[in-house]
Amino acid sequence: MTNLKLISESKSFGGKLGFYSHPSSTCNGEMRFAVYQPPQANQNSVPVLYFLSGLTCTEENFMAKAGAQRYAAEYGLMLVAPDTSPRNTGIAGEDDEWDFGTGAGFYVDATEQPWHQHYQMYSYVVQELPALIAANFPTQTEKQGIFGHSMGGHGALVCALRNPQLYKSVSAFAPIAAPMRCPWGQKAFSRYLGSDGESWRLYDASELIKQVKYHSPILIDQGTADKFLAEQLLPEVFEQACAAVNQPLTLRYQEGYDHSYYFIASFIEDHIRYHALAFEEK
Amino acid sequence: MTNLKLISESKSFGGKLGFYSHPSSTCNGEMRFAVYQPPQANQNSVPVLYFLSGLTCTEENFMAKAGAQRYAAEYGLMLVAPDTSPRNTGIAGEDDEWDFGTGAGFYVDATEQPWHQHYQMYSYVVQELPALIAANFPTQTEKQGIFGHSMGGHGALVCALRNPQLYKSVSAFAPIAAPMRCPWGQKAFSRYLGSDGESWRLYDASELIKQVKYHSPILIDQGTADKFLAEQLLPEVFEQACAAVNQPLTLRYQEGYDHSYYFIASFIEDHIRYHALAFEEK
């Protein structure tokens, strides 16, 4: 595995969960990610499902808490979870805020100083990481899907809407669905992307959907007891935008669920089955 | 809920996961635990399954990482996970070692100074906590089971073997199966219980099983890639002791699995089903 360093490995549901680091040319420094290889990958190449985590997470949270391996093993999918930002870049103040900088890359390619030299998470997730996965793991590269949670739900929607040819399916848990209109998104976009509102639209699912029809229905689960729902997540904005362009969307409001991984775990089976079915088509 | 303080609550698989604290008379200070109430508990009293965690864990690890709620909801069982020790007792040095003191109560009633005033985890788990659960949650108190991991696997076996009338079923993941013979157990027992070897036998499953026949088969899963297997866990000692007294035991060596929660999650369904079936009998 050229350039890949295995940090730790655990058997999980008959498959193999590995944590890796590698020098990233895109982010200009070391990046980490986790890969779950289902038992089927011992014999054959398998489809790949990327999960993008939310604010403050690392590559570990999803693998430790979502309970996804159980279903990835059942459906024969590889799971890949990147870290949520570069780390230890040396940028002054990178660790000062929980919702900006370290752990909060927002899956954009930063254009502003001092962030743009390292914070290139969009290109990392869409280009460098998939190439690395394809080169080192037994994958069917034409069968990729992507999903995520909160900031990572935003990231998954943006990656898929901007590259429908790369992702057969996309889903999200409690995504930041209209980042240009919420405090988290406005803070991150203004500092990563500057004040040019046009560049913001490239990273806002509710804006992108007006321009690009996605080839498949989109699945979103949103807990009604999520304390970030009204101010930060705004799924209704995305829902209206989808309706305006006739984009098929299944937005499920899950009664009483909050923003935690306990919510994700409760519906992870549905999401993995959704992606597995998309990979089976054609 | 007298004396119980709800710290946080999340909906999970249709049920309710709560984290609580309370003043413990047994441990002479605040104790914490987590309770998962399956959806069935909204209508009826349900059986209770206690999970004891391993070294360094809190009441959270099992609920966040084991994926147990999925199956507790399916089978209609309440899950209770206590913390692994008293905390913030003021005992000098309590936080100094990862395998002794805080996070390492070893489920014994300490008799030695300075620990005995707080470290009464055996009585806490067997008496105070079940009474508290019965008083505050809809449980079938005659249907209790217990399981655990590593230090908590040891704890579960000891609690069940010393109180077969209280626990209809017992199982363990990678338990410290013969603590008198391993470094972890010898360190903890000598400092919590003193040098009297007789008192040690009361907390060693491989010794207890010689004196008490347990009414049901015991289930143990042990990963073969567990780095603590040879020196600390010694399941073969327990297996031999069971064989000598004709105690039914299913000891499964799981090829390639390590000591982590990824191992636990991979087999949690089997364990919960095992306990659920025991609750259905008679």
C-alpha cells in the first residue's frame, strides 16, 4: 500500500476495519481515514460507500458508533470515513473553535488565507481519497455512494450534486441543508471562501439543486428533537428547492430523535440498504 | 424518580436511552449509570439485562459502541450499564493508574484502606443498583440477566455465580476468567482485598464455579487476536474448572477478533438473544 500507513486494524462482523494515515498532496499534510472491508472483499471487488462526519468528529466516530459494519457486511459494501479536516497544519488558531478549523473543514476548497494551503476537503473527498481507495482496496470504482451527518450531510449532498456521474446515490442524516442561510455555514464560508456569495453557491445543496438534476432520489432523515434543526439545518429549504425543480427527495422527519449518533444508528440500516439497492441497478 | 438525576436522554431504536446520576449509599458518593428502555417498556414491564464494562470505561462506552439497543428493542429487554468505579472520591492517587482505582473498580467490595469506604462495586451492582432500577423503571424484577466485557466479564460471572437466584442468565466477552492468576487481578485484589487469599476466591469465577453450580449454560466469546488473552484473561482455566464440575459452558473462540468494542458489536446479537431466551423459559 504505497503511501498508506496502517495505524490499527480490528476484525468486525467478519470483515476488516482499518485506520490509516497518508501524506495528502491535496491537503498538503497528513490525513487520516478509516476503511471497513466487508467479508465479501476477500473474494471480489465491492462497491464503496463514503461517510462524511460532522463537526468535531474524526475518522473514528462513524465506525465506532453508527453500527454500520453490521449492514455493510450484509450487503457487501466497503465503508470509507475520512477525517473532517486537516490537523496540525500550523495555522494560527486552527484549534480555537469547535465549529471552524480543526474538525470543521466543511468539505470546501478554501480560497482564503491562511486556510487555502491545507483546507481542501472538497477535492480531497471527491478526488484524492477515491483514487487512493481504488489503488489500494478491492473496489468497484464505478459503484460509489456517499452519505454523511450534519456538516457531513452537507458535504455528501454537495459532492453528489456537483458530481452526479461519480456517485450513484446520496443520503444524509440531519444535514446542514442550506449553509448559506445558517450561522454555521455563514461563519465557515466567509472565512474559507471569502465574501463572494457566488462561490458559496457551489457549496450549498439548496442552491446547487436548482441547477443540477440528480439522477436518483435523495434520502434524508431528520430528527424532530434535534436542537440544531430550526437554526442550523433547514431541511425545509432544501425540500422546497427540490420541489421547485421536481427533484425526487424522501425527507423523513423522525419523531423524537436528536442530533446524536444514537439517531444515526437507529436508521443506518435504511440508509445502507438504500445505497446497496442503487448499486444493484444496471 | 427519587434521588435520580437525568443527565441526558436520546431516543434510540424507538426506545429511550438515559444517562443518570444518583447519590449511592453503598459507594458513599455519586454514581452514574445508563438505562436503555426498549419501546415495549412504554406498555409493559420488561426483563433487565445488566452490562458491566471493562477497564477505563464509563457508563457510556457500551451504549455508544456495542450496538446493543438494536437487539434490546427487538427482544424487548431493558439494558442497564453502570459506571466501572466510584469517581472523585478524594482518595489520594485514585486517578493515577489506568488499571486500578478510577475506572477499575473490579466489581469487588474493597476491605482495605483507603478504598473500602467507596469501592463497593460488588454490592452496588448486585443490590443497590437493581433496587434503584426496580423502583424507577418498568421492570420484571424476577427476570434479570448479566453480562460484561473483560473486567466486566469477570464481574458478571462473579455476580451470577454468587447469586444464581438473582440472575437467570450470564454471558461474557473476553472476561478476566481467573483473576487470582493474572497480573490485573492480582494487583487489584491485593490492594482492594488485602493479602488474604481466601477473600480473593469470592471474586474469582474459576474458583467460585467449583463450589456453586449455576443453573444455566454460560456463554463466553473470546477473540483469538486479543492481545490480553494469554496473560490476563485465561478462559482455559475457567473452562477446565467448568468441565471438572460439569457446568455447561459454551466458550467460543472467535478467529481473528481483538479485545475492542468492534469484537463485542460483532457478537452482541448472539448474547442478547441468549439472555432473551433465558427470560422466556418458565
